[in-house]
Amino acid sequence: MTISRRHVLRIGGGFLAGLAGLRFPLASEPVEIRMQGNTDGSHVWFDPIGLRVEPGRTIRWVNLDPGNSHTATAYHPKNFDRPLRIPEGAEPWNSDYLLPNETFSVTLTVEGVYDFFCIPHEHAGMVGRIIVGEPGRSPAGSLSAQGTGGEPIPEVALRALPPIDEIMRRGVVKRV
Ligand SMILES: [Cu+2]
């Protein structure tokens, strides 16, 4: 008894063709970062504090802290002569003060690591980190995590920033 070779070969095709259309990344929807604070104002934070997105994604900060104004401000020489901690060639942003329930949005297209802070609460460790695409792909990506020049970043803020590899692994990192 012999198995028909033609029969075996017929099984292979067709299955994979359907899979290509299954991905819907919803890249047009903004990703939200919430500005939070506890009731007595002794703790303030970005939620999430670490985030990974694909290039072209819009980030929207929203102030959900009823008791405080907050900012989302990129570490960049154009913002109060702070060290460069976003990719070279990327546009710096500064939301200015957001009152409760106000929002601010930015679309990030250059791949790399972006660190940002809240102007009145940087010394309380209110900072965040966004990774766009693959940080290694842009030469400035890894460099920006070190930062250069300007008024130095307080130790408490540096320590609050989640490690790049943790953000790459988990996609979203919450404050502990
Ligand atoms: Cu703040």
C-alpha cells in the first residue's frame, strides 16, 4: 500500500494566507498617561511611569489629580536648559500647567527614549519615560537615557525612572 504524494502536498497551502489580515494595532488611538496625586498631596506621579509605543503614536496626558496642577515637560535644553533626554531631532514639548481634567497631547515619531518631568514636582520624583520603537535603532536613543548638559536632574527623579529593559519587556510599567 502506498500513500499518494499528491495527497500529502495538498495539505500545506491556504492556512497562512488568512493570518496576514488579522492585526489591528489601533495606532490611531492616543495612549493615556494620567497625572495622579493622593488626597493630602504628599505623593504625585505619572501613571503609567513607563510606556512603550510604536512610532507615530499619540500620547495624551490627563490631569486626574483634583488637588494639583501638573506639567508634562520633555528633558531638553529648550525647556529651562535641562539635559537632553529625548532622541536627537525629536521635538521637545512642554504642556505648561494642566488644571484638573485638562489634557495635553504629543505625537512621537522619532524612535528612542524620551524622559519627561513635571515642573513643580520633579523634586518629588514625578517623572516618566516613553520608549518609541526600538531604542537601539536610533543612535541618540541610548545616549538620551544618559543626558548631557544643563541643570542636573535630581537623584530622586533619576531613581524613579524605570529601566529601559523593563519597559521593553513589559510595555507598560506602573509606579511601585
Ligand atoms: Cu506634578
